[in-house]
Amino acid sequence: MAVCVAVIAKENYPLYIRSIPTENELKFHYMVHTSLDVVDEKISAMGKALVDQRELYLGLLYPTEDYKVYGYVTNSKVKFVMVVDSSNTALRDNEIRSMFRKLHNSYTDVMCNPFYNPGDRIQSRAFDSMVTSMMIQVLSRAPCCRAGEALWA
Amino acid sequence: MSPTQWDFPVELCCRPMAFVTLTGLDVVYNAVHRAVWDAFCANRRADRVPISFKVLPGDHEYPKCRPKRTSYEWYIPKGILKTGWMNKHLNLVPALVVVFYELDWDEPQWKEKQSECATRVEIVRQSLQGRNTKVAVVLIQKKTPLPPGEDVTASERAAALCNACELSGKSLFVLPHTDHLVGYIIRLENAFYEHAQTYYYTEIRRVKSHKEFLNKTTHQLLFVRHQFKIAFFSELKQDTQNALKNYRTAYNLVHELRAHETNILEIKTMAGFINYKASVTYPNPDPLETQTGVLDFYGQRSWRQGILSFDLSDPEKEKVGILAIQLKERSVVHSEIIITLLSNAVAQFKKYKCPRMKSHLMVQMGEEYYYAKDYTKALKLLDYVMCDYRSEGWWTLLTSILTTALKCSYLMAQLKDYITYSLELLGRASTLKDDQKSRIEKNLINVLMNESPDPEPDCDVLAVKTAQKLWSDRVSLAGSGVFTIGVQDFVPFVQCKAKFHAPSFHVDVPVRFDIYLKADCPHPIRFSKLCVSFNNQEYNQFCVIEEATKASEVLENLTQGKMCLVPGKTRKFLFKFVAKTEDVGKKIEITSVDLVLGHETGRCVVLNWQGGGGDAASSQEALQASRSFKRRPKLPDNELHWDSIVIQASTMIISRVPNISVHLRHDPPALTNEMYCLVVTVESHEKTRIRDVKLTAGLKPGQDANLTQKTHVSLHGTELCDESYPALLTDIPVGDLHPGEQLEKMLYVRCGTVGSRMFLVYVSYLINTTIEDKEIVCKCHKDETVTIETVFPFDVAVKFVSTKFEHLERVYADIPFLLMTDLLSASPWALTIVSSELQLAPSMTPVDQLESQVDKVVLQTGESASECFCLQCPSVGNVEGGVATGHYIISWKRTSAMGNVPVISTAVTLPHVIVENIPLHVNADLPSFGRVRESLPVRYHLQNKTSLVQDVEISVEPSDAFMFSGLKQIRLRILPGTEQEMLYNFYPLMAGYQQLPSLNVNLLRFPHFTNQLLRRFIPTSIFVKPQGRLVDDTSIAAA
């Protein structure tokens, strides 16, 4: 589903960033980094009063010609950014939400590891495989999407 | 393809205006016609209606109208919008054709003229066959017309003309050629404008009517086309609201088009056009001047116009076409266009506060400059944004930018930049692979050895050639310098941490600190010098490590020697120096650490760390390391984990530890105002003689300011200190002390108030010591503080009693009373009362001698000494708060104190007393005791104290113990100020303490004067002795 998944620390440096190997990795790094502008704006727009009730899912941060970038912020200001191929029309808001929730759960597991030092880069096999599963789903679903397109045409 | 092919066509950019053609005007030869035309053209300002006029001959051929399609069923559109369409409606097909004709109402040859006019109209109509274009006739007349209805001929002829020309009355106008031409023209214009609007309205209706014939599968393109046309006609009609609405709908329809590689450009172009229209329609179109294209349909490829099939019919033609376009594209300087667009975007994102997007665009701009071979600008931009990525820790992005920057600096042979970027690309923040790092390190070493580096990969071949020449020029300028690079703002490949061994050092031990260095590059690296700078620059000379190496040796013996850094290994360099005695109490700070790579005689680079090391990434690393609970693997001896080293860049120099003892001897607590003795004993335990011993003693500074006022210190105990003595005695010279010698100093403190005080005794001295074969004079000091409580030596209680020792709340004028003092010792030490003195206030008079009764009395703790004085106070009238009594002064000292210790006088202010007047004073005159059966004469004196004559009733009540003689009941008068005497003879009957017959006095004028009051002054009882047996004969005889 995703072509790039990133976890960004509170101080805005990357804790984890992985993209599909077929594309230029640097492009996704830039994309994730620039999306932080929107994240920052959305966080500051929410104001402090509503911190408790606010939703963690930030929605679509910005669309480009080929990709859509979605964001999610935990209460500890750790950001999750996900880049999705914009041709993938099968992905609705709800699916993105549930992917972020999965990512958050997995991230919480990483944090619970007593050997993990918060702020260090994430090097967890469990987290890795979870991210891989998110990215592999794209590949398995892709032909299915194309079939749908043909039908529609 | 022209470079302007990406610009919008002029017909798109201009502001659409209603198109009206004027015929029948000879603007070249006819002055009247010329004037009319000028009136139409001149001063077309915003207040005039938006019409574009054109003069055409009456027989002008308008574009032919194609036969109307009755069905769209078999029609397949070949594109979205034809290139000629907009121009056609802007400049070719008019909304209204106006036929100008010179004809007055009173024209003699009316019939002929009328039919000629009708012919002209007919010719125009012919030409416009099939179109909805309106036709109007304007009669140019020489005479001013009469008001409507007055000229019967005119209305008749007008109706006839309309009939002949098949015109409605609204389409016939009269233009009198008079003075008010412009006014008529404006009225005409407005009428034309109305006609034009009606025309465009019908055009819109016409296009709309096609809609119902269209279907979604084959006519997708037509939906867009029609929508665009409606919008465009609305614009011509000056209906911006609807135009905008229709353009938006068109834009949405474009999105619904099926996009394919073959038509994506067409769709994008049309989307661009519509988007442009939608954005400029509101509020005003902005005309742009460019060449018109030659394509039938916008955005189609010229070699396959009108072909809708997605399959390429002629692959060869396609290939050739693409090649042709690519060839033309070469001549376009895309970088320039891209950079302009990017810089616009940068401005936009800067304005809307998107710093990261801005940085990203600047990187792209920098890269574009790099491709355009403008390396200076590229470097400037890249250098500008580097710190943003560095500070946010996006190392992948930073590495990518640095790699481009390194290429730029290589291609320009910028030595310092080249070295700086290399340093960081070799560092731990770089995400380059080891082989890349090896290559860069090798290049860096080459540069330091004054050789040319290898070219960076993927550089333009020509540029590399130029660069190589530049580098060889640089090499020929041997010894071209020392580059100092401040590294704290980036992440170089050598890390440095400085650490003093302790946060403070005694001046008599050498200051020690370590410099830790660690290299992150793939291969060992040699350095030629390591030096440390301090805030006191005198120490710099002691902290240099230098090895005389020849430049050629840099590559040899890399793994050995102390001047070599092995990747990943922490190297420690120990430095020590002897601090200056002047720096005692000061902070020594490392201001910078310099590491020199390369050789100073050749080319070298100085890595300069501000403070005790650390760079752009180290603070975050230190934070992470401090949070970590991870146990670090054990390392062999003398090796340290880099993360566990904490920078300590400053230390304090503190004085040498004193080797003397200071003892204080005293008897607390101190008593108020006494000269309290403090014995200070100083004993030297030093191995050598100590010099210049000085004593500072007294109240410790920094306490309550009032204490300073009320505390005085003196060295002389024989005299009392006064206010002029200080609270702290400083630097009392005591002389020298030999090893083991001890001296004693007495110190006297006088505390004026009670409470606790801190006293400081500070002993300083000089001693010569040797450290590191260096003789220094150390100043040492030792201080002792002691808290001393000050208490009152005694409590003084004072009370007033009557002469009968009865407690008095107030005293009576002119009647003697007693003042009793009670001195209770509160001191834990025995006190000697040297003497006491009563100093009476002027209003008080002593009744007898005021001698001290407690002289030389010694009071132990809790004991008290009392005195009693008989006083009298004259009448003073009614004084608020009573009358002052005076002072009670006690002179005292500690019993243990020596004779020469001064006596302290403590003055106690006696309480005020209320003095009251009494109308009658009675005092009794009687012996101190009586004897059974012996006459006891008693004389009562009644004094009238008032200025009135007093009526007095006196009675004496009998008592069982006495018989008496005298007036038992009497009423008498006493004159003012006089005294009446009453004499009684009491005859005691019983022995013992007996009640006297009581005297009752009743003052008629003063009912408040009671016997109770009287009892205070006169005795109520007396002691009666039994009859003596061994008395002399006379008494027996009397009995």
C-alpha cells in the first residue's frame, strides 16, 4: 500500500525511513522532510487547548503528481509519514487510518523494549517486518487495481 | 518548435470583447466618415463599453458557416479545441454588422436612396448566411433632427426604410453630423453593445442546445469543447460570473477525460488554458503578447494531428517526430527556465512559511545551477541550506547535498570548500559507502600534500578538464596556505573532547587534562600538531604536541606513532601545566583546540574546535548517550568508550590546602554589652616556616546589617569599645611561625543586642613550595566560624508599693511610696554587681538617702538582688501616660573576669507612674508596738489637700482588744491646706497581733473617699507585747 514509511522524532530528525527499493530513495527522503512543514502547521493550528481531544491522524498532507503523503502525530510529537502511490485509488481514508494505527502499535512495541533508547534510530526486526508487510501489500494488490482500471475503461 | 511554445497563445490571453464591424465608412477619403470612425476609436477608456470595432467594406466576405449538424450520432471529435476557434470569434465573426449610409429625411431622391440602402443591407445579410449576426443601419445626416413626433415625414420615411431593409425599428439609428458627435457616438455604441450581447446570448443558447445530442463515451472531448465555448461566449458577453462558472465546469470535465501517454499533453495543455482562463477571468483578463501557434488543436503532436487512436499508426514517423522535438529541445536553456520557476517557488514557500519546502527547492535550484555549470551560484545555494538539514539531522539528504557541493568545489578548484566538504563527507554523519569515503580521503591527503585530487565521478568531461588545469595551477603555487576551519558548525571526521581531570585544582599541584580524539574516516590519518588555547594565553605554550615530520612521511607509518589517529579508536593525549598563583580563585577555560592536518610548511588544514570540542551533532549524541541504559562492552585497558567521555572544558584554580590548626576558646554565651573574650590559637603543622601570618576576625560578613552596627571587635580588653570600633578586624599581622610553633591572640567582642551571631576567624599565610621543579609562593588560608549567642545578663523587675508594702497601681501626690527593684541573674556565669544607682527624674524626690544596697553582691545563676527606695511625687496634674520615674543603673562584670576588665553599666529605664491627688490625707503617729495594760498614745493627722473647706465626720469603732479614750464620734471642719490633729489613748488588753480600733472618716463633699482608701495610709493593727515580768520598778509601780 505504501511506497515509503517514515518515523520522525519529536526534534524532526528521522528515526526510521524506508521506501520501496525500486525508486530513488533520496526523492522520498525529500518528500518526507518537506511534508514536515505541513505537519508543523497542522500541529500549531490545532492549538494547545485541544491537545487531549485532538485526533492523531492528520490526513492528507499534500498530493503530488505521482504520490499522496499522509501524516500522523502521536501525543509525544513523534510523526509518522506515509507516501502512497496516487494511482492507487483503492486506498481510502479508512485504510490509511488503520495502517497508521498499525504503525503506531508497532512503534509502541518498539518503545516498550527496555533495550531501546528513545531517540535512537529504530532497528527492530518486528517493526521492519511490519513495515515490509505494509509495502508488500502494494505489490500484491497492484495487478488487481489494474484490472479494475481496465474494467472501468 | 519555438522556445515560446509553452507560452499561452495571444487569443487566450487577450480580454475578449464584443466584435462589431462597421461597413459603409470611407475612412480614407471622406472627412465626415473619418471623424465618425475616430470618435469610435479615440478615448476608449474603461467608461466606454467593451467593443472591438473594425471597419470593413460592405461586401466583405465573412467566414462561411458550416452546415449545421443535425445529429452527433456518427460524429467523432478529433480534438478538444480547434486552434482557430477563439480567433474566429474574436476577430472574424462579428456580433453585429453596422451599415453606415448618408441619408437625410428630406432627401429629394428618397426612393432611389432607400433601395440602395436596402441593397447594401442585403449584401451583408448574404455574406452572413447561417449566422445569427445582427445587422443595424445608421443614417448619417447633415441636419439636426427634430424632437420625435414633430417631424411627420421623418417617422413615415423611417418606417418605410425599415420595411425595405427588413429591419426592426430598434436597428435603425440616426447620426446627425453636428457638434455633438462624440455624445451621439457613445449613445450608438451602447445600443450596439446591447445588440452584441443579445447575439452572444443566442450563441450560448445554441451551443447549449447541442448538449442533449452528446453521449459520454464518444463525445467526451465535445463536453469540454462546448463548455469552453459557452464560457468564452460568456466572456465576450462580459458576463464574468458565468464565464468563471463555465470554465470551472470545463476544468472538471477535463479531469474526467481518459488520459493516455499519447494525449496527455493535449489534456494538460487544455487544462492549463482553462485553468488560466478561470484564474484571469476574475476580475480582468491580462493581455500577453506572443506568436500564435500553427496547430489545429492545442497540445497535439504536429505529426499526428486529429488522430485519436492510442495505437501509434506509424512508429517510424513517431520516432522521427520525437527525435525532431528532442533536437529542438536542446536549443532551449531549460535550466534557466527551471531556475526562474524554482526561485519563484522559493519566494512563494518562504512567504507561506514552509522552510523545508523552501530548502528543498533551493537544493533543486543549486543542482540546476550545477547542471547549468554555474558552480559559484550552485555552491552558494547549497551551502546556505546545508545547515538546515544538518541541524535537523537528515544525514542522507545532507550527504547528497555535500556530494554535489564537493563536485562544485572540485570543478572550481576551491581549496577551502573542497577540504571542508571532504571533512564532513568523511565524518560520521555522512551516509556514503566506505569505498566512496576511501576515495575522498585519498583525495584529501593528496590535496594536503599539495597534489591534485582525482576528479569527482559523474562530472561533465569538459568541466573536469578545466578543473584539472585549475588544480595544477594551484599546485604550482606551492605553500598556498594554512586553512583554518571552524568545525563546531558541522560534523567533521575527527571528533574531539577535552576533559580536565577535576573541576578544581589546588595551586600547588599541576593542572591535568586530556584531549580525546577519534577519527571516523576509513583509513588512519596522521596529524602534525595538536594545540590547546586557554582564556589565559600564557598556558598555551605548555599544551602543544608537535612532531617534526616531513610532508612526504604523511602516508608512511600510519598505524604507529602518537601522531596518528586510527579509525574508530579513541586516542587520549594527556597535558599538564602548573597554574599561576595569580590565577587562584579564577577559572581556567579551554577556549579552543586546534588539530593540524598536513604540514605547516606545505599545505595544511587546521581543525578548530571552539571550547572543549564537540560539533554540530555531538550534543544530541551526548544526550542520547546519557539516556541510554545500555551496558557498554568491556574494552582493554587504557581504552575508553567515546560516548562515556563528558566534556569538561573549564576548571577552577583554588588555593593550597592549609596545614595549620586554628582553635577558638571562649565561654558562651556572651552577655549584652560585655567585652566578650575569644582566644584564638594558631598552630603551624607545616614542614617549613610560614610567613606573613595574618588574622582577620570579627563578625562574618553577609549577615543582618543591623548586627554590624551593634557588634564591635577590639584587641584590647581593658577598655570598652564604642561605636567607632569595626565589626571585623582585617589583616592583623601576627608575624611568622616556625614548624610546630603556636600563637595565641585574644579578641574582645562587644555585642549590643541579644541574638546569635556568626564570627569568622580567618588566618592567611605565605609558604614557599616546589612543584614540578618550580618554586612558587603559595598563599594559604584557613578559616573557622563560630556562632555565639548573646543574652541579657539579668532581668530587672520594678514595682511601686505603698509604705505599707501594698501594691500600688498609682501613687498619690505628696504621699511617700516605695520603689522596689528586683535584679534576677540570667547569666550562666556568676555576676558581680559592682554598684547600682538610681537616677531620679526631676519630678521625683527622694524621701531619704538613695544609697545602693547591693554593692559588691555576687549573683549566681537564678539568684536575685532587690533594692527599695522611698520616694515622693508632688502633684503634677493630669499627665497622659504618667510621670517619668528615672533610670536604674547597674554596674557589673563577670565574677571570673580579671581586675583590668572594665565594669559594664547597664541602664534600665524605670516605668512611668500615674500620680493622683487625694482630698484628705490621714497619717497616724503611733509607736511601733504596744504592751498590755500600758497606754498607747495614737495621734491621727488629717490634712486637707484641697482648696475647699472640708466637712469631716470621724468615728472610732471599738475593738475587743483595746480600751481607748478620745473623741468617739465627731463632726468637724478642716480649712484648706490645714491639718487637724486627733489624739487617742489606746489601752491594749490582750497581747499579740491585734486589730486597732478602726478610724472611719467620711467626707461629705467627696463621697468616693472611702475607708478602704484610708486603710492604705494608716495602720489597722499593731503588735502588743505581753506584760513584762522582768521590767524595771517604775513600770511595776505604774501597774
